[in-house]
Amino acid sequence: MGNSTVETPDLSLMAEALRREPPDSELNYLNAERGLWSWLTTVDHKRIGVLYIISILFMFFLGGMAAIVLRIELLTPERTIMSADTYNKAFTLHGAIMTFLVLVPSIPATLENFVLPLMLGAKDVAFPRMNLASWYCYIVGALVMMASLIFGGIDTGWTLYTPYSTETSGGVGLVLVGAFIVGFSSIFTGLNFIATIHKLRAPGLSWFKMPLFVWGMYATSLIQVLATPVLGITLLLLLMEKVLNVGVFDPALGGDPVLFQHFFWFYSHPVVYIMILPAMAIMSEVIPVFSRKTIFGYKAIAFSSMAIAGVGFIVWGHHMFVSGQSSLAATVFSFITFLVAIPSGIKVFNWLATMYRGSISFEAPMLYAISFLLLFAIGGLTGLFLGSLAVDVHLHDTYFVVAHFHYVMMGGSLMAFIAGLHYWWPKMFGRMYSEKWAAIACGLIFVGFNATFLTQFLMGARGMPRRYYNYLEEFQPMHVFSTVGSWFVLAGFLVMLTYLIASLRKKKADAPGNPWGARTLDWEETSSPPIAHNFHHTPVVTHGPYDFYPQESGR
Amino acid sequence: MKWFRSIMMPPRGSEYAGQVDDTYFLIFWISTAFFFLVAGLTAYFAIKYRRRPGNDGPTPNITHHGGLEAAWTLLPVIPLMLIFVWGFHDFVDARVAPGNALEIKVVAKKWLWAFEYPSGVRAINEIHVPAGRPIRMVMISEDVIHSFFVPTFRIKQDVLPNRYTDLWFEADELGEHVLFCTEYCGKGHSDMMGKITVDSPADFDEWLETGGDLGKDLPPAEFGKILFRIRGCYTCHSLDGSVVEGPSFKGSFGTERKLKGGGTVVMDENYILESLMKPQAKIVTGYPSTMSTFQGLLKEREINALIAMIKELK
């Protein structure tokens, strides 16, 4: 054979590899190298994932505290603890942090970064240095955005609508530059993962043997790569308008403010799918593993991810039914919006069918997954109200919308992130957390979340506008109820923080390689935590990712 | 179910509001049914198939079911299209104003609503309209985007700075309705509220003729305090010495004020009048020049009342 010479193993390289083989099983990616510098210069996808987790949890804490402060201000119809100006800056901070710095990167940059190569049987992502660059883009962008606080913060709302954002003072320019840089971290991540999924699958891992997590993340990566540049362009145009007085969006300079809304939502609607597709992807792992049953409708779930990614690009106008866009455009956008409901519904039914005749256990990941299922159902169904033209005209820019997107973003995306974090926590750090406290935290968050946001549906339908510092007295009881609910959510997260830190403080790694009995490579073929280069030998995939049925031969 | 509707939605001010409510509750019941289907199945499966002795072994390999999958892909299309068509139908009604509508021009600015009737009568924040007659608002903004929202009529439309937008309603009962701004517009956003009073046609004609004789029985300074509230002065000025956006009026009358760019001016009747008509002419130093003119928006006796109020604030 012509290439037999190529196959001849290079003995010196092999000897080198043997020397590097860990002397004992204690050595893993966490302790293979030591020191802060080894972390800041790492190109190991697992370490970059951990860096992302730390930075995103910190940002989540900031954004969360802003939310708690906002809810306290809303305890009374007039001033409670802060001025109108501070309130406006606080809700802008909350929104900008939670979307750009928490939800968009949450699942892709943390869990997927960590898990994707493990699931594919690869040593790392396709472009490890680009992966590290993405984290630095995130950090630099986040710092630039936060620097705007030194210049008095910004009061535009995270949506940055023109001409208000062109005219207002403060650090809007810094936020634009920061979001622009963070955008690159998102693009790098997306590109990297697309290449990784195409090129680095282990032998035997054909497209339809991939775990559904990978399918969901593939769809997400496509959106990240295609939609984020539009945001970048929009932010640049807005910056040019502010700094150079080039009229694009500001009517005073001959621009059109509604054009900004089109550009903004052309990114910011797909971004909703950047947040929710990874959440659905996690669900498609957790549900079958904890039901110990084959996923129902594998291909339907995979294709519905792609369908959502595609249709998600042509519904942006449903944010603009009352903006002054043409009635015909509004009608078309409304129609297409209802089509998105179908693939989302398919997934929910598939997860339910997976539970049917399963053997269901209720560890923390499953508890959060079930919370997701119920909260996402409410979030999705209330979307029907907002997709309907005349009903949306009444509900637009009221608390109904606020409640709807919190159900989708927090009840959906964030709950799934937490489910995934609990699911892969033993893999990441080799330590189990307290199941009892995890259940208590989940209960607190679930109850508190519903108290906070179910109330807001009612308030919104009754006409309470969003972004209101003062409000009519008739809304006070509901605002108070909502605020008290937010304290339960806070308590739940504090409990979670405590037991997760407690698990890290355990001296000895106590997590088995595969504590949940999953069938994917990340669990079956790696130790907890994994060694620095993931696998001792390239794994060969011999069975499907959800094969929990009786096997005829072998395992 | 009337009580349920009255909890879920604000009172109805028009026939159209009832139409929107019907669509709202159509969606409400469809989604409630669907939610309980999902939640019920989740709970049922979670209990019935929980892991326990006797149910902890391998599970059946059910990979797909063509009929079931076709059903849950295609069947939801029916309620979805029903919701779309109903919402569209109402939307068309809301977008097309009847030809005989009374047309009111609306100018929105930070942070007040200015109205002008065809007869030339003007009003700020508080207007009267006749019952049983379609009213069409033709709106434009002087600064940023605002949005005109009357929950009891279930109508809303953004107000843009560079072109006219419109909406219409027909109130069917006498009473008062709250008007909100629902596009975020800065510090005074949540105070940018108005009141629409629905009169009988006869009362409305009278109001239009007298131009709204609000405060005719009050001493000027008391009337001034009401105007201070309803004309939106309070979004920037205060009566108690605190600084909101512009200078406070407390103890200001007769004092000498330093001006931006040098010079001084005495706070007297003429300076107050000038500040209302040409607010950019003389800016007190240390404050932003954000105020817009009230030229043509205040009547003689209203200006007098405001001056009288400021005079009395020691």
C-alpha cells in the first residue's frame, strides 16, 4: 500500500507521548499546570470554559443585584430609594449585562466550550488560540462597557433606541464599543464550534450519532456567525452618528429612527435563539439521561433546531407592530411568528414522549430541567399573545412583555444553563454537590420566579407600562408581590452559591467518571475531571448517544 | 365570567376594546389548555415512571412514531392560524379610521402631550372628547420617540419625530381614561401621562367653546398649582427647593439669577413670561437648556396663575 510508510509510527514521538502520560490518575486538567499565568495563557478548552464560567457568574451577580435594587425601588409608586435617573441607569445596566454579558455567552462559551470536544471525542476545539482570544474579547468588551459607569452610566435601556441614545449624555459610546468587542467573542466561539463539529468528530461519530446537544449548538453557532456582524455594523453606525454626526438614525441629521429598530431587532431577535437553542440542547441531554431512555424523535429535534435557527431570522418585525412600520409588514411578521411556535412545540412533545415509560430520577439537573419545561411552556405560550397583532398593540411595552421575556430568558435559558451546570459540575470539578440543598434552591427559585413574573403578566395586561419609575397607585399591591418574589429568587441563588462552593472545598475528588449513567463520550470515556488532553486514546463510537435499551451484544 | 375579565383586563372604554378582549381570551384559553396538557403529562409521567425498584432497568427503545409526530406538528397549525386571523382582523379595524372621525393633532415632547382641535382649541395633557364619535389622533414628536397608549381603549402607537403616525378610537361611555407614554423617553417618562375625559356631545361642545374653564372658581395661585401639575412643569421644576432637572421655584421670585454665559436677570413677571415663550433665551447658570416653548399652549389667565403661584412660594 502506498501510504503504509506514512502509517509507520514515529518511535521518538511515541516515547515523548509516553513521557507526558500522567504518572498517576490524580493528574487532571485542573492541576496539570499551576499558577494564575498558566490559566491566563491556557489554550485548553476546558480551562477557557472555566474562565468563562467565573466571569459570567460574576456578571450575573452584578446584573442580578441591579434587578433586586430595581424591584426595591418599585415597592412604592413614588421615590423609594433612588432618583428617576438612577433607576433608568439601573435597568439599562441590568438589561445590557444580562443579555450581552450573561445570556448570549452563557451556555455556548461555558458549558459547550467545556463539553463539545469531550462529546466529539476530540482533544480540543478546532482553533484553541481563537478560543482564548474570544475570552479576552469578552473581558476587554465587558471592561469597556463597565467603564461607562465611571462616566455616569447610560440611561438608554439595553435596546439603545434612537434618537434618544444619540442625544442623551453619558457613556453610550463606551457601551457601543464594548458591545462591539464582545460581539467578536461571540463570533469567534461560533466559528470555532462550527469548524470543530465538522472536522473533529471521533471515528464512528456520524452526524446522526452526535448527541443532540451538539446539533443544538451547531444551529446556535450558525446564528452567532450570521447575526452578530449585523449588530456590530449597527453599533458602528450609531457610534459614527454620535461622534462624527453622520446622519443615519437621528432625524435631526436626516436619518430614520425606525431604521435603527429594524437593524437592532434583525440581530436581537435571532439572539433570543442564541439564548434558547442551547437551552433546548441541554434539555435534550438531561431528559433522556435522567429518564434513562432513548430520546424520542432524534431527527425531529435536530431538524427543529435548524428550523428555529432559520425562521428566527425573519420574524424581527414582531417587535415593531406599533413602531410605525407598514401594516402589511406587520401582518407578514405576525404570520411567520406563529410558524416558529411549531418547531418549539415539537421539542416539548418530544421531551415528554422521552419521559414516557422511562425510569425517571430527580437529581438536581432533572429538577431544573422540569422547571425549564414548565416555565418555558408559559414563556412560549404567552408569546402567542404578543404575536397576535391587535393583542400585541395593547400589550406592547407593558409589563406583559417584561414577564414574557423573563419566562423565556430566565425561566428558559437560565434554568437550562443551571441544569447543565449541575449536570456537568461533577465532570468539570470532580466533586458532587449536596442534592438536598440543590432541591431546596431549585424550589426557592421556582416559587420566587413565578411570584415575581406571573404577577407581571397581570399588571401588564391591566396597562402598567414598562420602564416606569413612578406608577399609578392601583398597581402597588402587584408590584409589592412581585418584589417579594424576587427575594425568594435571590435566596435560592445564594443557597446555590453556598453548596457549589462547599462542593469545591472538598479535599478529595469524589465524583465517579459517569455518575448519571449517561451514554455520551464526555461521560463514558473521560475521568472526572478529565485529563488535560481529554482522552488517553482517541475513542471510537460504537453506539448511539441515548442507547439505554437492552443491548444485544457487548455493553 | 365577567368578574374574571374585570380582573384580567382594564375596564373597557370602547366597543373595539371588547373585540380585543375576545381575541385575548381566545388565546388565553387555548394556551391555558395547552399548558395544563404539558404540565399534566409532566407530572403524570414523573410520578408513574419514577425510578423505583421494579422500574430501574433498561427502558424500551421507542425512537419515533410517525403518526404522533405528524399530529403534533400539524394539529397546532389550526389554533395558531385561528389566533393569527383574529388578531389580524382586529388590527385592520384599529388601523383604518372611519371617514367622519374628529381629527386631533398631537405633539409629543419631553415630557408632555400637546393637543390641537380643528377649531384651533389647544390643550396640554388633559383633553375632552365626545362619546359615540370616532376620534383620530394625528401625532408627531418634537424630540425622541414617544408612544400613545390608552389601556382602556386597547390602543397604542409610537409617535415619531420625523413623520406622522395615527390611531383612532370611539369611546362609548362617559368617564375618564388614562393616557400613558410607553416608549422610554428619559427622566420624565413615567410622568408623561394624560387624561382623556369622555363627555356627552353637548358637554363636549360647551368645553370646546369655553376652551376648558378649568380653575375658574379658584384663586390664581391655587389654579397655578393645578397647572403646575397637569401641564407637566413638575417633571423638571419643584416647589420645595429640590432640584429635579431645572431650577426650583421656591423663594425664587424677585431674586437675581446668574445667567449662563454671564449677566444676571431678576426673576419677575416678564422673565417668567419670557421663559415660558422663549425658554432658550436666558438660561440660569448650572442648568441644562432642555425646556421647550409653551407659545400658544397657555392662555393669558393660565400664565397669570402660574406667576401668582411662583410669587407666593416664599
